[in-house]
Amino acid sequence: MNDSCSETVRLMKLAIDQANLAMDALEVPVGCVIVHDGKVISSGRNRTTETRNATRHAEMEAVDVLLEQWQKNGLSMSEVAEKFSNCTLYVTCEPCIMCASALSILGIKEVFYGCSNDKFGGCGSILSLHQNSTDSPNNEVPLGKGFKCTGGIMASEAVLLLRTFYEQGNPNAPKPHRPVAVASDKNELELLVADMVEAVFQCPAQEECLRLTN
Ligand SMILES: [Zn+2]
């Protein structure tokens, strides 16, 4: 294993630590860290149950820590963009379409993820939002710059956490397949969020879990 490989694994282990914290808090175990100049500058874990907010995925938690801090430090929008363009995210599960969109718009440099997200993955599984260009066809929804993305880092560890969580039974899961009301005038981003409301109650790597279990 070369140096950059072992460094990737070292940082993914820190993301797994965050996922374990989520597990301890009875949240879907997904965790992440954000790295700048080789240093972890933020971390996050899934907090959807605690916050009763389906959008509080690990990535959003970690990003918001930085946004708040940089805003407090008086950084301009372009300085914030510059910062993100030098940041790398390590997350245990492929970012969903909502998070991948957000990361692309923020202009994050690179993402490493563990297991794939067969149902809602935004980095190749369902959509490939990391490949988007800055050009928005209708000038309505910014598509972002896209980012370099590599999956499969410690994937089996990430899946094992999810599988353990779902085998124990998710005590917070409501009845599945509940209808999600979607108004016709919602914009695209809101539709993505509406999808996530449903997504959060399901294992992000459910298919993979089932494959491994059976
Ligand atoms: Zn997400």
C-alpha cells in the first residue's frame, strides 16, 4: 500500500468512527470527515432522527460546521468557495443525490466514499452529479462544478455497520412506503429533498445489505 492509499484508509477510518457514533445514537450509521491540507477540519454523522429533519445527513452536518465557522470569521463568498475547492470529503456511504448536489454546488475538490448507495446515490448509482459542469441548461438550478470521486474505500466495513443497524431493527423507522406529498410547483432541489424524506427511513445500502445477508 502506498502512502496516499494508507492516508485514504486512515481518514476513512475517522469517517467510520463518526458512523459508529451515529450507531450509538440510534441513527442510521453514516459518518464523514472533511480534510484540508491533510488535516481534518470538520466531521459529521447522520442526525436525522435527533433533529427530526430528513436532510441532516453526515455531509450536511460537516459542511454546516465549516460554513458557520467561516461566516463567523468574516470570509467572503469567494473565499468560502476557494476553501471548499481545497477540501476533500471522506464519507462511509456514497453521497445521496441531495448531498452530491450540494457538494457540487459548493465546489468541493474530491470525495472518497465507502459503500455505494443503490437507491439514492448521486455519485454514479442513480445520478452522476459529480460529473456535472457549471453550465446550467435553464439557468434555474445551479449544477455546480462536479468533483473527483472514488468509491469502495473500506466498503465492507461501511456495509457491516448498516447491516448491523438494520438487523437490530431501526427503532426510529416509521412504517415504510409512506406517501410523500409533492406539490406541483416545487422546484427541483425541493423535489430532491422530498426524495430524501423517504430515503432517510431506508437503509442507504439496503440492496447491498440484502445481498450480503442472503
Ligand atoms: Zn445525503
